[in-house]
Amino acid sequence: MGSGFLARVSIIVPVYNAEAYLPGCLQSLLRQTLQEVEIILVDDGSTDGSGAICQGAAQADVRVRVVQQDNLGSTEARKAGLRLAGAEYVTFVDADDWIEPELCECLYAAMTGSRADLAIGGHCMEQDGRSLARHSCLAPGVYDRGRLEGEVWPVLLHNDFCSEWSIWPYLCGKLFRREMLLPLQEQVDAGISLGDDVCVTFPYIVRCRSVVLVDKPLYHYVQHSGSQFHSEQGAEALSSFRRIWEIVSASFQGQGQEAYLREQLRIYMLTTILLPRSPWLLPGGSAFPFAVPCGSRVAIYGAGILGKALHESLGRTHFAEPVLWLDARAATLREAGWQVASLAEAGEWPEFDFMLVAVMNRSVAASVRRDLLRAGVDEEKILCLNEAELTSEPVWRMFGLEDSDGA
């Protein structure tokens, strides 16, 4: 292929200290069945061997271009890649992930064949040799503006606490029109590290005339057991979260379902971003998400974002004493340094006053509750989160966001 080839799809890859994963990622990009792709590697100030890997790939294949910049973060890396992209359609890949050989061809064919503004494929979560396919709650096919407003928007950001989204907020695994995407990416602040995808994906969707969903797991998100938990909190984090609210809610202005979309966004931010990382901010006098007396001996079920934040909070505030921590993924979590047991491993449990089910998803929490009852836990000791209270106006105001919604 000559140096003057015309790319149909630009693949943008932010790269930062990813030398352990980047070769595998690059291999999946270079073997795309759609040959007319350009691969833009944005080296975001890497201090390991990532830069050399990028340069080597560019020397070996004319389709690879490299951008080098100071460490500005993934948001700025995406901006740099989009500015350079020469194709009409663009997709993103994280440097530690990989994609199926037909991702570009499949999404390109679906998008051009339907003249849609966005093509979305399925994805898998990869961890410790296990692959879990994640599916949309929507059927595959083309959604014109009428179907988007009638079927997608009602479950766009909040699907009644279900685990399946209508459209996942990730930028990866999707094919966008560059001219529509660039101005939306440009408005995202560099300081937003959590929720930066949301600031682009949902504003883009509400501008689409049509969207096509492809029911194939084409993108593979690699989750690393050794990744550490970081609890976002404090004034700086709240300022970042406020900016997310401002950007996304402003994108709903002038839409036919503006009020409904903004209410969904409020619930999304509470249940997905704010509350799981700040359980000590909840109301009830004790500033605690469960109705337990101060000084209680508690067991915690759940070691996701909320469970980890809850456990960290108790260790810091000593509001209650955690005597047992359970999760179905205990073996994997222990490899990452978390002292967690499974129900089967718990053996002779220490005495506790309450079992706190630190799970946001209603159906999952109900399943956990059934498992705990079968394991012999007293029904009166099992406490789940109260959804109505979690998403109430007083909780929303507690985060200082009540003035940013125009109320």
C-alpha cells in the first residue's frame, strides 16, 4: 500500500506507560480485515518503552502515525489524535485493550450501509483468562430518530438499576463521524479523569439522526487484577463532577425530552459516579448509607467500587467496625491485595450485628440477599441500599450540585 492511501477509518490510541500491553494491542490493529485504516498512536509522555514501540510500529507500517506530547492525560491525547485524523470515521482503542480483526470492517459497513451517525459493537471484559460478554438491553439494528427518542432515550443513562445499558458510555468499541465528534471532545476539560467518556458519548448520541447497533463482541476491555482502587473525593473531585454535569446536561438543551434526560443524568451521576465513591456523605444523621447505630460490628458483602469505598471509610472514620468482608470474586481480589473471602470460604464467621450489601444493582443485591439467607444469615441483619433515598433531592444537594441544573 502506497504512502498516499486514503484511510476509511482512523484508529486513535492514547498511550501512556503501556509497554507490557501495547504490542498485543498493536497486533490487533494491524491485522484489521479493513486494510484502509490509519493508526494514530498518541504517546502521552510515556517514561517506559512505549515511545520506542510506537516509533518501531510507524517504521514498519506506513499506516501508523505517532504523536508525541507531554503527559496531559487521555482526554488531551484523544483531542490530539482527532485533530490529526484524516478519515471521515474514527474509533478509539485503549493501549492495554485489543480488538477483533473485523471490528473496523464490521462497524464501517454497518455505518455506511445505514448512513447512521454512530455504529456500536458489543464488547467483552477480560480478566485472569476469563472473558465475559456484555450486551445492550436493546435489540441490534438501525435506530432512526423516532426510535432513538422512543426506545433509547428512556433508558439512555439509567435503566432502573439494571446491569445492562442501552448504550454503554465508553468511547471505545464505537465508530463516530469525526466532524461531529471533534467539537464535543474539544469541550472536555483535561482535568476530568473520571467520567470523561460520558462527557462525549451521551452529548454525541442526542445529536445523532440514527444509530446502528451490531450484536457482536468486537472490543476487548482488559481488566488487570493488580489495578488499585482510587476513591475520588474532596473539593477537586466534586469540581470535576460538577463540570461533567454541566457539559452533559447542557447537551440536552433543546431536545424534546430535555427534562427527562436531565433527571436520568442526575440518577446516573449519583449511582455511578458520586455515591459509590463517597458513602460517608449520605444523610440520616450518621452520614452513613445504611441505617445502623454507631459502633456496630458489621460484615460487608461486595468489594466493587462502593464496597471498597465503604470499607475504606469505616477504617478512617471508625463509625462501625468491619469484622468480615465478602465477595464472590474473592480469589481474584486477594491476588490484588484485598483481604476478602467468599461465602464458601468464610468458615466460622465472627459475630456481627449487620450484613451490609454494598451493591448498587437491585437485581444483583436481591441475588446476594438470597445467597446470604441460604448461608444462614439472619434476615433481620441483612441490609440493602434504599434506592429512593439514594437518588433523592437531599442527597443530590449534599454534593453541592443543586445550583448547576438551573433550579
